[in-house]
Amino acid sequence: MRIAVDAMGGDYAPQEIVLGAFESARQVSFDIVLVGDTAQIEAILPKRGRPANLHLRHASQVVTMDDSPVMAVRRKRDSSLVVAAHMVKQGEADALVSMGNTGAVGVVAKLLWGSLPYVDRPAIATVLPTYAGRCVLLDSGATVDCTPRHLLDFALMGQIYAAQVLEIPNPRVGLLNIGEEATKGNSLTKEAYQLLQAHLKEEFVGNVEGKTFFEGIADVVVCDGFVGNIFLKTGEGVAETILKIIKEELTRNTLNRLPLALLKPAFDRIKRRLDYREYGGAPLLGVNGVCIIGHGRSDRYAVRQAIAVAAQAVANRLVPTLRHALELLHHEKEG
């Protein structure tokens, strides 16, 4: 197995990306390839103790967060992102990991690799913590304008990812909406409700409101990328704010220090459950290759986790499984 990592993508690139890949390479047996400006990468890597499974591939350009996705592909063909994607296309790598421009990553993956059969639009599948465990939210930002059919595709791909990679048996699907009733929502969600209900039968749990999402009533929740991205970032902001408030209040009074020390293990567990870094990155489902998109703010720990997600997706044959399942569903409908 070989994972190509876009060393130049992300708010803290290349420093945190390079160190995250370095630490990961020391812990795993598969190959990791850092793609980017080799001079900058060499300056960051420790002089001694470099693992034999850590490799470098030079790329002279960088796709920034401000670049237009399509223009980035056309004008920056020697960028770390495009070079890494070409490695996957040519069989030199089994997966791509990038913390860079989400739109550019999606465009590059779709243009260079193509889409899976019967998938019109890709979707970012983000794993979020719930009270009951975990839930896959898709789309989290790849396709902002959707049709009901797109949401059905997202649901099917989300179920396969939840079952094959997250090992959730018989994943339940919900539709993110403003109310639980089937009549609630806009034209998109009303039509999608009927379509999901018709195709998924008892595996469809109906509408899921924002306030009940984190109760864990569904294992997969679908929505368009515009709503999903806002929901995702709002949830991250709320979680971080709550943790800051708790820390501020508990450390305000010196009398709290002793009980706080006793409760520290519990608070550390809470922080890990709410920390986006634990989930590393989100797969871009629907493209003909393994593509893991990490948070722009990813540090070295998040990079390690993202590489682990990519390796797990490759090991579990995520793309072939998705392709087979989608073809099977299509043939069943034709029959």
C-alpha cells in the first residue's frame, strides 16, 4: 500500500503535514509519499531517523485556499495536489490525502479519476460523534446544489461506507430537515423523502432535525453540500465553544483546582469524543479512487489520523465495493 500526501495543502502546511506524515511512517508498514517542494520538506524533516517507508516526490506549485478549483487544475498542473492525484491515477499510489482547498481536491479527483458508475455527483462523507456512537454526514461540501436523486446516491454510498469501513451493521439513513414530519421542508427534501422511503424501506428512519442529529437516531444522514457544510462547521464551533467555557469556569476559582485534577481523565475523554482531529479526514465518495479530505486547520495528529483513514479505506476495498454495490443496485432496478 502507498499513500500520497499533499504536503503543501492546509493552513499549517507544509510544517504540520510533513511532521504528521513522518510520525505516521514510523508507526505503519505501508509507504507514505510526501508530494511538494522537496527543499521545504527536507528542511522540516528530522535529519536522523527517517523511516525507509517515507518517500518524497517533487512538485513545484501549490494550490492555495483562494485558488479557483477549475483554474487550479488548468494552470497548476505541477502542483502538489495534481501531482499526487496523478500518482493515484497511474497506479503509483493507492490513495490521496489532502488538507488543502476542498473544492480543488474534489475537482481534481473527478476530472483525473472519473466518477463511479451511475454516480452523478460526489459527496464528502464526514464522521461525526453522537451520543450513541458515530454518524456519517454527507454531503459536507462537495455538491452544494442537489437533486433528490443525488441525495439517494449519497444515502446508498453512505450506507456502504458505514458498513464496510466503520463496521456499522445495517446502517439506518435519515434526511436532515427542519422537522420530523414528511411534509416539512422545501421541494428538495419533500421529494427526497419520498424517494428515500421508496428505495430504502425500513432502513430509512425519516427526517432528522439538527437538534436530534447528535442523539444518534441514524447512522447516515444526507443533505445537500450547502446545508451540510454549514451544519458541520456550526457543530464544530459549538463543541469548541462549550469546551472553552467549561475550562474557563472550572479554572476561574483556585478552589476548583483539586476536584478538577480528579476529573481531568473524564474531561480528556470528553475532549477526544468531540475533537474533529480524532476522525482525521473525510472520504470523497463517488470518484474512482480513494480521496481523503482533511480539515484545513489540521495539525500533525489530524494528519496521522487522515492517513489511517485512507489506509483503512484501501484495505477494506472501499472503491471496488462501492462500484460493485452501485452496479448491482442499478441492475436490480432494470430487472
